[in-house]
Amino acid sequence: MDRLRGIAVLLVIAWHAFSIPTFFGVAMPSAVQILNDALSTYRIPALLVLSGLLLGRSLAKPLPTYYLGKVRHIAWPFLVWSLIYLLANPGGADGLSPDYWLGGSYLWYLLVIGFCYAIAPLVRRVPALAVLTVLVLVLSSLRGADSDLVYVLMDAPYFFVGVAAAPLVPRLLRAPGWAVLIAAVVAILWGVYSAWHYGYAPRLHVVGFPVSLLGVFSLAWVLNRVSSLPWLEWVGRHSLQFYVVHFPVMVVAVRFGAVSLPRQLVYLVLLLAGVGIPALFARFAAGSVLFELPDPRRNAEAPAKSAIRKRGGARLDRVDVLAPGSGLTGAQGAQHEQEPPGADQREALEHRVHRQGHQY
């Protein structure tokens, strides 16, 4: 599943390598725009569906641990990188405006996923399909609202699609090739039509919403049959770093003269910078305060663990047990949790035996 997460976050970076120069007045190749618009139907839906698939493992934790994890790995990087972006793009955003903090920045995805995780324990006894239906109806009724927050939350139902689909994943991944081919063709045709007719994909579209799920399923089916893609899997495991770092990097590059290059080179330079520099952060700073709030419990436990080791005490191992009825079985049960788009790694390692089966 890390492979699909990796592809999705790289597609987000590819989109911004096009859209940021456009915002600064650089005319980019039309073919790149059409391709990115066609893929807009599938990028964020893939990330949200995959996060929903893993909700059961998150909810298996005690509620204080659950919410603390979301604050540490979602709310904290949202705050940190919102401030960093204001420094990277002075005058480009109004940090005093509530709109900036409520869906008006490039970090809006973290707001959506944070909202989904926030309400998930409150509706855990409600069937996921019922939650999905209510969300779709409520958000559709607010479609005309002049609010960035309402607009971005229209992607939230994808998360609960993932929750509802979790028990079906093994069966879906064993679907016959002809069924996947049909789903993929429908998804591709819709993507092309949507790009030509709408440009960037409309949210909660009556056709686009279900068809985007066909595209996500088709890609997951294909990736499940590829033996090994270690670099892509690594990107998927560090998708948080790639997501939050790439945008300020591209904006700084544009402000310092990248737009003076030929437009084909502008796209290539921003794409390389948007992948390469986040990769360095992921390699050398993934567990730093830039991406996660330090865990106060770990600091409190350190003296006790040190004392046990000095006395020759037994090694402290913890195993994260999958919650009954969570819907995650088989391959999903062996997967560890990762915050979208990516990094609950330290907490996950504390709660599982050494295994590397993954999500998304």
C-alpha cells in the first residue's frame, strides 16, 4: 500500500510543479495541464481512501493515545509548516486571516484528514456507509457556501469509503483482470473528459466521485502485483515529509528566478527540487520537531526504562493488537499505521513487533 501512497504524493508534487509557476504568471505547456487535470480525480482520493483503510488500527489504541498521536503527527506539522510557508513566501499569504488556517493554504489536506480522524471515534459505532452518506448529503447541501473549509472538506467522504471498504480489500485485490481492465478504462475516459470539460476535477461530482474510486482500485490492483518498488515504498512511508516540504521549496525556487528559464525547464527544475529536497528531509530529519511534536510520555518513561536496563530487567516490548470488528484482516492486519500523508512511524514502532508489512 505504500506504493500507492507514494504515487499519489508524487502526483501532488507534479501538479504543483505546474500550478505554482502558473500562479506567478508563467505560461506552462498545455499538455502538462491536461494531464495534471485528468489525474486530479485520483490524487487526493487515493490518499484519503488509504488512510480510511487503516482507521481500525488507530482506533485500537486508548482514546488519549489516539488523539495525542493525531496532534503530534497532523496538527503539529500543519502548524509548523504553515508558519514556514509564511516565511518562505512573504506577502503571498495573509497569516492573520482565518481563511489561511481554515483551508486556504497548500496544507488543506492535513485539515481534511485531521477532521476525519477527529470525528472517527465519535462515530465508530455507526456503520461507515451511514457516515459516508450523511457527509455527502451535508457537504453537498453546502456546495455554494463561500468557505475554503467547506470546499476542502468535500473530499472527506473518501476517507469513510476507505473505512467501509476495509473488509473487502482482499477480495478486491483478487478481482479478475477483465474487471480491472474495464474499471481502468472507465476511469481513464472520465479523467480525460473531466480535464477537457471541467479542468481541475470538481468535488463530490455525481459521476466523478464513484469513478475516481474505480481509478484508485485499478491502480492498487496493479501495484499489488509488482514484486518490489523499494524507492516508491520509501516515498510512501515518508509521504508527510514530501507533502509539507515540496510546496515552500518550489515557491522559493520560483521567487529566486526559476521562472526565467524556458518553461519546459521550469517544470523540470521544480519537479526535481520538489522531490529531491523533501527526500533529504525525509532521510535526515523525519523524526525531528519539524514533522512531529515530541512525545512527553517518552521523556517520562526514559528514566524508568534506563533503570530497568541497569538492573538487567526484561526487555520491554509492546504489541499493537488489532481491534475486533475493525474490518482489517489478512494483509491489512499485518500493516502498521502511518499518518497521511505519512508519518506515525515512531508511535507505530512502539506498538508492534518488527514487521514491515505496510498500508496504503
